Amino acid sequence: MRSKIIPVILTAAVTSLVTMFIAAGFLGKNDFSAVEQKATLPVNYVSNSGSITASTPPADFQPAAEAAVKAVVHIKTKTKGKQVVVRRPTFFGDIYQEGFQPPQMGAGSGVVVSPDGYIVTNNHVVAGADVVTVTFNDRYTIDAKLVATDPATDIAVLKIEADNLPYMEYGNSDDVRLGQWVLAVGYPLTLDATVTAGIVSAKARSLGINRSQSAAAIESFIQTDAAVNPGNSGGALVNTKGQLIGINAAIASPTGSYAGYSYAIPANIVKKVVEDIVDYGAVQRAFLGINFIDIKHATPQQVSELGLDRNNGVFVANVLENGAAEKAGIKQGDFITEVNGNAINTAPELLEQIAMYKPGDNISITYSRNGKPVHTTVQLKNIDGNTKIVKQDAPAMVLGAKLRTLNHKELDELNISGGVMVTDISDGALARANMKNGFVITQVGKDAVSSVEEFQNLIAATNGKFRLTGIYPGHTGQYFYGVQLTE
């Protein structure tokens, strides 16, 4: 039996060898192996030798995270109970009833930006608060004083009495790039200090959210996919070097919780606003003196007629008389393409760059006219058309808040004939009425208001109880507040 099996095995082995030899010769004459190679992804050996470049290792977030949590604080706010006037529409007209707003509590995050106790957070975190406390990661808790707010950028500055605090250094937000790793640090959902990681997914985003606080809103958010939830507002957006590159301010979500996109105010804007508030008590806002049309909000007719889809930059729709742009030779129909060498493609990018400077600063602007680039130097001006420093005006502090008369541009944007904007609400009658920063007073009782002086004269003629009518920029309809000068 064995003698019969052995020849069969030998025959099979020889046949296999002959078949392999013939197949090898056949494949050598036909480039089947080359076709297969083209259909697959390139593959390299994992080696540090030769000409092959080793892949970049993942970023190490540990040093940045450990430093950041020491300088990011938990902010808690308390608002006293207040008497409010509630409007109730009826078939026979509106009825105004006095009611009681119960005490409220809120929370957010903040970032220590100096060793002597200055803290930056969002305006919407502390707006209307009667008491603000901050808690560090080591549980140290202290009351904070509100220095000032800037509703246009949603920035607020707090001060605590302390020295040698851990603080964060500013990074250059102009250097932030798409795909860059970032950390979001804050106190979400009443949790302790929390660090999440993501990448920068977009820059110069405008959401329209700040219009509810200011008629002159400035938005140019850094968009990331780092997880941010309620309570993160005012917290830090940090690069892998541990530098502050943004203040987390908003999320895009259908539910109110994180759904993939978060937004931070660029650090360059934050730094400028904070320095102005600390040095002058008020933001020194510079204006270029133009009206513009952004392709994002343009009609199809405007896009076609003005060539917005065929030109880079921001279209100059109108140049204000005696404004900074007019003095520099910029005209209607020009496209602004660069500010100090930074490319400008959208209105938020233009607003971001201008927001970094003060009235009196000279900036380089490149614009396109009839397809040809033109370079010019522009001296920026303030809202009044000059370069004077605007300091906090003590006489304008009325009823525990700062009031200012709206200028003609703001009145046109709000489509009203006159009004007084309320900011920096602290203790006082307006705080007790539960009024929010950014409210525009248009009437005292039945009398129209067009200036702070007129407002003061009208309330002086009351018996200490009166009703204020007005609007919140970005919101529809009128709002009413019952105010009582004494508690």
C-alpha cells in the first residue's frame, strides 16, 4: 500500500513545482502586479532610517492642561428678587401688572489674566448680577468686583483683591490655523474644572448672538469641535503651548447642550478690550467709517450687480463723510482685501481686525479698485469722528447704571428716532427692575427720550415711580419695566 502512495505524492509535488514556475514566468510578462499596486494606498515601512519621514506624534496636552486649570475659575452669580412689570395682552388691549421676580443664581467660568487679580469672562455670565464670587481649582473662593463690561464683544472684566495669582498669557489669535489642536477649559454643568480637546474647525464665524446685547455687535468667533456646555461660558480656549487664544462664549446646538460646535472670542480682541477697561474704564472703539455689504447677507441681485462673487474682500457700500476711510481715499465700490497684511475675505474678519485698535491708531489697508490693488494708511477715529480717548463718564451714571445717548448711526440701525442705551448695571433701581445690559430706553412714561440729559429731567419730574419703555437690539417688540427709586 505504501509503495502505491509514495509515487502519487511525488507526482503531485513535481506537478506543483512546474505549475509555480510557469505562473512566475507568465506574471513576469504581464503587469498584473503593477495594476494591483496602483489600486492600493501607498504603504511604507515604519522606520526612522533612510528617506522615509516619521509621522508626527500626537500632541501632549498635559503641560498646557495642568497650567490652564490653575488660572481658570468658576464664577457664581446671585441676583436679588425684584419687582417687575409684566405685559399681558388681552382682547381689550395690553394690561400691565406688577409681579415679583424671585432671586436667581447663575454660573460660568472666567480666566485670570494678571497676577494682581484681573479676570475676564463673558458679559452674559455676569449681566445683572448683584453678587459675583469666583472659586479657584483649589477651592479658594473670594468675592469679585465688576470693573466694566463690553456688550458689543460680550466681554466683562472682574477684579479680586489678591496677589501672585496663577494667570494665563495671551497667545496671538491671528496665528490660529484650521486643524490646530486646542483645549477648552472651564466649569461645565456645575462640574469641577474640566478640560476637553478638539481642533479649530473654522475662523471668523458670525452668529448674530451679540446683537441681543449691543447695536454695534462685533463677532468673529473661532469655531472648534472641543466639547463646550453651559457653564463653560467665559472659560479659556488654549493652544498646546498653554497660551490663551480665545474666551469660550457660545455653542451651536438644537438642544442647548453640546452638539459638535463651540465658539470663542479671539484673544487679540479680548486683550484689547481688557486693557482698555483697565486703563480707561471704557472700551476705546475704533471705526473705519464705512458701510459694507458682506456676500453672506447679500441678495442674489446684489451679488450679481456688485460682483461680490467675482472679487475678494469686503465691498464698500458707502463711505461716511469726514470718516477715517474717506480721509484715506477709500471710495464706494472698493473691495477691502487686507488690513495690516492680514487677508480680509468676510465682514467678520474686517470687524475683528479693526476691533484690535484704538482711535488714533494708523493701520495699513489694501483695497481693490477696478481690479487693481491700492495701498493706503488710515488713521482710525472714534464714534464721534475724532481721536480723543473716551473715559468713563461719572455724570452718566444714573440709577446704578451707565447711560449713553445713541448716535445717529445706531438710531438708523435700530430704526428708532431717539434712545438711551443702558450698560454696566450694578446696584440700583434698574437692577431691582431686572433690566439687562444693552436695553435701549425710548420712553419714560408716555414721554419720548432722545438723550441722557432728557432722561434725567424726565425722571426728576416723577414721584419716584415710573415705567420705562424700550427695546433690546436683536429682539422684536417692546419691553416695559416698572421702576421705583426707593426700595
